[in-house]
Amino acid sequence: MTALRPERESGAGRGESFTGGSSYGTGGEQGTSYGQQLPPYGAPGTLGGGDWYDTTRQGAYPYGGPGSAGSGAAGAGDSTAYLPPVDEDAYLPPVDEETMALRIPDPQPQRRESPAAAGGRADRRKAAKRRQGRRGGANSPSEVRDAPPVRSGPQAPLSRVEARRRARERKASPAVVASRGIGEVFITCGVLMLLFVTYQLWWTNVRAQAQAGREASDLQSDWANGERKPGAFEPGQGFALLHIPRLDVVVPIAEGIDSKKVLDRGMVGHYAEGALKTAMPDDKEGNFGVAGHRNTHGEPFRYINRLEPGDPIVVETQDTYFVYKMASILPVTPPSNVSVLEPVPKESGFTGPGRYITLTTCTPEFTSKYRMIVWGKMDEERPRSKGKPDALVS
């Protein structure tokens, strides 16, 4: 064990002694030297000896009795300077019995590190960002401030007035109801318009092309069986086929220009009534005029503006192929300009009687404000017994 330190034997260690008047000596006499030999440790009445509060001493002063060091009266009592009591266990150094032999140090508790701390600086930064809520963690201060307070535990039932007030708040105002109604009307109108446009631009074409194809098939079947004879035709009755090779158009020609009976069924109509009556293809002289839709209902004349002078236009009947050559075009004219259907049409460039064809349709596209006119002149009349003309073969 570690030994105690011996006290100094004399006051020479300090180099001087103290006399009367010193707090370490008795009054009026030569005081005890600073280095005076103290009684052995543990002697009665000394540091470590017996009980400091000796019953033989009256008053048992904790910091020295009368005449001791620290007392107010000089020259009274024992000349030995007494120190205040000291806890022996606190004063002595702790006993370390294990210092007598070697020992293995106790294992230090290992510090648990987070997965991010075990990595590099980048991993630690990522872990710090996740803890701070930058990626779906804690809310920002504004979100926390704006969030409604969370109430835990059972809540008191609402009063009747408060319940009515909250019910009124949940109920939509008349302005909100009106705006919702107007919005629903607009949405319904938009859906109806979309359906109408789809019907006009797509379904009418599908239906009209099917009807025109069926009419053309029936017409050719009747020609093959000899059931159709040349002559006068009833309104809406098909009697010929119109071929425009450049536009890849093959469409039936029916008598009349009635919308429901002829034009809306995907066919082209022959002007054959009243003041608008025109010649037939087999007439030796005259102007064969036909009309057709440019948009919707089969739109057979949609691209007639692409025709160029010299392009063939063929009218096929039961006995003959009539081949016309495109001559001129009038891009825009009023619907009232019926002079384009005269035997020698005006503005066509023709100067005398002949055998002509006139195609009429609406313009601009998807409107019927004006008319577009295309003219052609007879180039060949070929019997069916001689086969198809070159314009249809090539």
C-alpha cells in the first residue's frame, strides 16, 4: 500500500518561527514553532486520535478550545495547535490493491455508430439531411406553423349552436352551387359538341361510303344482268359511275341533287330539274353538270382542287365510257352563279357549243359559303364492248 508522508520535524523547513501575537502561538508567550513535532498519529486529543469532541473539554470547540490555535483567548489551554476534524476516509487516498500485480485493463464500452457515421463525410451528410427532414422527414417551419393543432384525448361534444354553425360552413353557398351548375352545363355542351363533330367528320363518311359502295355494286350487278335500260331515271336513282383516277375516286351518279336522297348518301347528283337542268353524257351537245360534297357524307369532291388540265374524268354508263379532259377551274364563285351550268358555261374558257362536264362543290372546306367549279371537255366516247379506256386501265 502507499505509505503516509512524515511531517516535517522543525520549523527550519520554513526558515522562521512565530512568537506572541501569532495565530499559531499562545498569547504573550513564545508561540509554538510552525514546525513543532506533533504527537503521533492517532494519539488522544490529536488528529486522528479518539473523538475530537472530548468530553473532558467544556464546549468542545470544533476549531480549537480555549488557548488553542484559532481561539479568541490568548495564553489559555493547551499550547498544541489543533486542526479541525477531517474525514479519515476522504483524507486518505483510496486503496488500490490491484497495483501490486499486473492486470488486463477492462474492455472499454464500444461506441455504437450509425451506418452513416461508419462511412465517409458524404454518408454523414446524407444521414444529417434525412434527420433534418429535407427528404420527407420533419416538416418545414411554415408547414408546422400552418398545420392545425392536434388534439389528443376525448373531445367534449359540440353545443347545438356550434354544430349548426359548422353545418352552415360545410354547406355550399349559392354562388358555389351556381358555379358548379354552370360548369356542368359547359362540360355537357363540350361533350355534345365533341360527339357532334365526331359524327359529322367521321361517322357520316363511314355511313355514306358504305351506302355509295352498296349502290355502285347494285348498279354494276344490274348492268351485268341487263335489268337497267338507258332512258329517263327517277329522282335518287343511280344510272352511272364517276371515275377520277388522279384522286382515286369511284362514286355513283344519281338523278337529282336532293341532299337526303342523293348527296348525303355519298353519291353525286345530276342537275336534272327546273332551271338547273343539264344535258346527259350521251347527248351530242350540252353541259353535263353534277354536284357533290367536299366534306362529310363521303366527301367525293374533297380534293378536286388538285386536278390539273388534261387529267381524265370518266363517266361510265351501262353501254359506254365517256372520257373528259379537265380544262379549267373556278376556285370561288357565289352559289347564285348558275351561269356555270349553261350549255357553254361562262368563265370556263369555252367559246362554242360542245360536250362538256361541270363539277360543283362547296368552298372553303367545312363551309358552304361559296362554290368551286371544275370544267372538262369530252375527249373520247368508248363503248363498253371495246373494254375500258386507257385512263382506267393505267
